[in-house]
Amino acid sequence: MPQPEPTPAARTTGVYLLFAQEPYYPGPGTQEINTTVVAADTLLHPQVLQPDGARIHDLLTQGRQPGEIIPLATLTHELNGGADWPTVGDWERVTIDLLQLVRAGDCHALSLGLPEIARALVCTGPNSHVRAFDAAAGEFIVYGSAERAAVLAEVDVFLACLVAEQDLWPGDGLLAPLVRRG
């Protein structure tokens, strides 16, 4: 039996993709932006490389709870440390396309300038560690999953304030998500 086209109400709500990018400055005198959060459905935008965006959307949304912010590094971890990305799609091209949408105003996003350690933590897998040298103490400090969770909780606070009245707009003309057959 043919599957009906999903309506906007059937779209994925409350799941977000967090990815880091080369830092940029949106205007004179502004803080650098080095990390971006978009609604999962932004991956279905026609200006995002397809079908890669739809495949990443499927991976991102399956088994997630509304309100989850999933770092790209978590998807990489779930994909055998990145070895299985070729079976899903070109994540680098997709994130470039997403960033172009954000910068052109063709979707909504939470654009962040995370501190160096926080950015490093969201760029690693959920069980990874980041080592940083503390010159004042003369020793290395190791940051792990607890600190990563704290960074994601802080991002969640910013996102919750932003979407309190309206969720992030993923853009217009979205493609249908992949249909899983039971």
C-alpha cells in the first residue's frame, strides 16, 4: 500500500543536530560562531545534498526523544567511529549546505561561540576524553563524558529559551523523510 506524503505535523519535532564548523564572525564586533544547532528536519531541505541529508535525518531521528540535541560526533560514534559514514552520506558536504542555509536566513538555527574545551568536547564521541594543558598548574586536565554532558545541558538551556514560543524553522519546501517499512 502506498505511503501518504507526510504532513508538516508528521515531521520530526524537538530533535536537533549540533555540529561544529570553521569559526566565522557574523558582523563587525561580534563573537565568533563555531558551532550550530538546527532542527533535524533542516536535513530535508532541498538545498541540502540529497539523498544524504534524508539518510542523516533518518539516523539522527530514529530512537530519539523530543528535545534531544545530538552532536554530529555522536552520529560518528554510532557509525563505527565514522567507518560507516560512506553508507549514510557525505556529512561534510551536508554540514556545509546547512551552514549556507543558516547564513542565508533560509532556516533558523542556534549559532554558538563555544569556548575551546566545550567545542572540543562536542566534537568527540560520548565516551571520549579531551586533554588540555593547564599552564598555571603545570599539568594536563582530562575532560570526559560528564563535562560533555554539562556542555550539552548548557546548550539545551539556550535552545529551550529560543524555542519556548516556536520551534526552529527548518525552511520551506522540505522533502519527505525516509519511510521505514516494518
